[in-house]
Amino acid sequence: MNPLESGLSAVLDPVTLLCLMIGLLVGTLVGVFPGITGSMAVALAAGFTLTLEPVQGLAVLLSIYVGANYGDRIPAILVNTPGTPAAIATTFDGYPMAKQGKAGLALVVSALASTVGILVSMVVFIIAAQPVAKLALNFGPPEMFALVVFGLTIMISISSKSIVKGVLAGAVGLTLGTIGRDPITGDQRFTFGLNDLSGGLDFIAVIIGLFGIAELFDQLLTHREQKTKPISSLGRWWPTKKEYKEMGKPMALSTGVGIVVGIVPAAGGDIAGLIGWDRARAVSKNKDKFGKGSIEGITAADGASSATLGGSLITTMALGIPGDSVMAVMIGSMIIWGLQPGPQLFTNNPDLVVSIAAIMIVATVVSLGISLVRMRGMVKLMDLPNYYIWSAILIFCVVGTYTVTNNMYTVIVMLISGVIGLVMKRTGFPAGPVVLGLLLGPLAEANLRRALLIDGPTIFFTQPISAVMLALAAVAILVPIIAKVRAARRGTVDPGSLEDRLADRTQREAAESKSER
Amino acid sequence: MTPSSSTTSGREGEVDAGGERPTTAPRWPEITIALTAVALTGSVLLLANAIELRLELPGLTPRSWPTFLGALGLGLSLILLVTALVKAPRPNTDNEATTRPGWIKLLLAVAATIAFIVVWPLTAFVVAAPVFVSAVTAIGGGRGIRALIIYPVVMTGALYAMFNLLLRVPL
């Protein structure tokens, strides 16, 4: 069998399809409950999927990724609360549409835009991933080291309000990655004589702690009873011909935006949705309708945020650098299965790459079907009390982590990571760079040492690819610093992270649009 | 989400009786964070220098990368400390304000998890898990037979069936 046949037949296996359906169901539920993010769900599911075959496990994880991308639009439209950060921009026009009695239409437009966004981005993945991987196959140690530095700095510049805290978080992640045996000499580092530490910190335990437990603890700490009744009058479902026509231009624009944002390491659907909405508004003839229940607005927001999925997969699978936080978790699981995402994956496991693309496409089509079935049951689920969700998350975190090694030590690592993650969250240290540092630290160190041993320090600046990536990394760090200095000189408010700035600006503009009525 | 008026506290970061966020921020939290970071990264630097090498190799040794990271972390922590001492602090608007019941829930949830980690190996999953789920549900505010008995038993049964029967992972 050639890789195409082999990859497709693995996906069409009944067990894989069952895994895909379970993942979609879980992902949609995750999206529906505000506060549970896709990365949290994938981190949790990672513990459960490690005993499965890689394709079956990937079917669960990828379909959670896709399902959450559909489910999170439901609360965004019906209660004005995004199910995950990727649906922030959906609220701008989705909720006003729902208030106008067009909730059903908003849900269908959102589902159609998401489907087109994902499918087009998957076409780009299928076309572009292999050439990118081929190019990356030529990367030597200096380029690989520069790539890791680039990925880390982009994540820091995007997610951190304070660059110093972001870089410090990245350094902590890289330091955690040094725990255990040295990758070249086998010397013990930071193990304190403990046998459990000689293999390094368990990645899955740390990410479940940082993304799952920390988020849960934060919810416990800050929860207040709030009851926003979901809008129950859904109205008509299907767009008219004119409305389909209106969707065309923002769809094309936002899909392009989403794919590009998705390719940028660490940038996800939240940023893409905000940029997509903003750009579609800028070029629209009906600017004044944006923020008041515009079909163009919801199309742009959801098309862009969904199109990041394919772009993110390109960066993750072809380069081995996570395209977003969900992909960081995915890389961790793949490493445990003995698969190293990156250019070698296309040479060593081409059938798996085919399977990944097929899983994404099948999951998207099935999700569209689920979305178009009138999901009154899903809407009712939003009334489920939080204590059920909290206790379920906690037991899933503990049991899922335990099953990774069948050792209580791993659970202790997870709990400590969760408490540290909570402290980080409350004190302004982003968790993303820690995870990325832990994940890519050994790769960075090994390539740095090889490059210095073979060619000396000048090699990083004489090789064009590594020089460009290191220069871009420096720009990624310097630009926010310069913006802060300028803001301080002007006496204006600290601009914050890219996410904060985009969210602030677009939310302000959406609110201004509404008040102009 | 907006803070409600359900809690009262004068502590930093918690909402006041009127549900308003504090307008001024004290200096001590950032100084404490910076001092902790200095202590931790300083320890990393010291421990990195103490890594035992079995053989000396040319180029970077197993000590070099952790030492660099420790030094980088210490440098950044000192910048944080200087900034915390010199710059006027701003109120934290990124996080939702904590509540006193929230702190109690959090501490109880951590205690319940630690107890579960200790008790599970001593008893059996099917014994410890329903008690744990029931305790966490109660901590979260769940009351009644459905929340505290039926739900924990069903959840434990589902997990047990999934791992022991489907995934063949003994709990």
C-alpha cells in the first residue's frame, strides 16, 4: 500500500472512526462550557489516549480540537460569552443577531464559515506542508536552534503583557527541560538523587497541571454566581441567497488572514478572529452594520479563527514548532507515541501525515452536520451547574495523569504544576512559554551544542536562515519593548500583549458601532 | 465577567463590598514575586555550577546550558526587582478578583486532591474515587443525593469501565 492508501485506510478503521466521534462529542461539549479551553481538553485527553494506537489517539485529540472550534460559538452567540478565546470575535455580531431573533441564522452562518475556513486551510496544509518540510530537512543544528528561539520569542511577544516575565517564563521552561540525564553525555542534572527525575519531568503531567488544574483552581478562586439566560428563540436557520452572497468577500479575506496567523508559531484563533473581523470591517461597504448583528462580521470572525487550524498544523507537523497551545500538547503526545513532529515525520511516517489531514477533514464535515442539527440539547447543557464540571475535570486530571506512568509521582508533579500555574496566572507570568520551553528545550540545547562544537558561534550569523530567524526573534522581543517605552513617554496606558491590544481595540470598535445606532 | 457584590474583603485583589476593584495597587506583591524569582533563579545558577561531570568534553558541557539559563533568569529577576522597587505599581486588571469563599474552595480542593493521592494506593480506586468526587462536588456547592451520591458513583463507574475494560489500564 502506498502512504495515501495506508493513511486513509487507518482513518476508515471502525475503531478510529469511533475515536473520532468521541473526540468530536467531547470537543463540542468543551466548546459549549465557557472556561474549558481546547488546550485544557486536549491536555486532559492526552492522558487517556496514550494507550491507543497513534492514529486512534490523534483521531481523539484532533477531533476535540475541531469540535471545540464549533462548540465554542454556541455560548458566544446565545449568551455573549465565548466558549473558548477563539470565539471572542464571534460575540461582536453573533449575540446582537441572537437578540434580533436570528440566533439560528447566526449559528448556521458561524458553522458554514468555520467549515469553509478549516477546509480551505486543510487544502493549504496538504499543498504546502510537504514543501515546507522538505525545506526544513536541510536545516542543520544552527537553523534548528534558531527556529526554537524564534518560536519561543514569538510566543512570548504574543502572550505576555510583560516581556521580562514572558522571557523569564520561557527560561523557566527551558530550565525544566534540562532536568534528568544530559542528552549527550548522560550526566545527571537537577535530579537530587531521585530516580523518578532521571528521565526528566513528565511533559503530560506538567501541561495538565498548567492548562487544566491551574485553570480549574482559578475558576474556584474567582467564581461568582451569574445567570445569563441563553436566548431561546432561535428563529430561522438558513441564510437567503442575498445573505450567502454577503458572506463571500469576508469569507475569502478572513480565511487568508486565518491561515497566515495560524502559520505564525503560537498565534491562535483568538488573534485571527479579531484581525479577521477588523479587516473585513475595514473593506466592507456596510461598516456601520459591524457589531450590530452583521452576517459579514460573524463570517469574518469565524472564518479567520477556524482557518488557523490548517496553518497551525503546517508549522507543527512540518517544522516541529507548535502552531498554538493545543498543538504544543499534541506534540507532547506524539513524542510519547515515539513520533517526532517535524520534517522527519514526512519522510518516516508519510501515511500518518495523510491520516492527520483525513481526520481533520472528516471531523470538520461531521462537525458541520452536528452543528446543522438543531442542538437544543447542547443549549440546555449550558445550564449544568459548575460543580459537576469542576469535579469531573479534577478526577479526569488525576486519573489521566496517573495512567501516563502508573506512578503517583506523576500525579504529584501535575498537582505541583497546577499550583505553580495558578500562581503564574495570578502574577502575570504566561504558561505558554514554560510549556514551549520544556518541550523544545532539549532540542535547542542539543542543536546549540552541536553547532558550537562543529562550527563555532559565528555559524548562527553566517547561515542565512538562522541569521534571519534570530533577527526576527530579536524584532519580536524588541517591538513590544519599544511600544511600551513610547507609551510611557506619551503617558498613555501600557499597551499590553498583542492579544490584549487586539481584543481591546476590536471590542472598543464593536461597542462604538453599537452605540452609533 | 464582572465582579459581583457577593463577597466582602479588604484584602488586596479581592473585591470590596460594593463589588469595585481597588483603584490603587500596593508595591509588595510585585516585590515578593521578584524576590522569589531572584531566589529561585539564583538557586538554579548555584545548582547548575554544582552539576557533576563524569568526563570533560570540548565545547559546551552539561553544565553550560543550565548555567546560561540560570544567569539569564537571575538577570531578568533582578530587572523585575528593580522595576518593582522603582516603578509605580498598577492595579491588576488582567485577572478576575478573588473571593474569600473562593480561597476556601481552593484550599479544600487541594486538600481533597492530596488526600485522594494518599488514600487511593492504600484502598482501591472504586472506593476512593466516589468519595473524592463527592467531596469536590460538595466543595463546589453541590448538594443533594443526585450531586453527592449518584453522580460520583456513575462517574467512578464510567472511569473504571473506560480504563479497566476499554483501555486495559488498571486503576
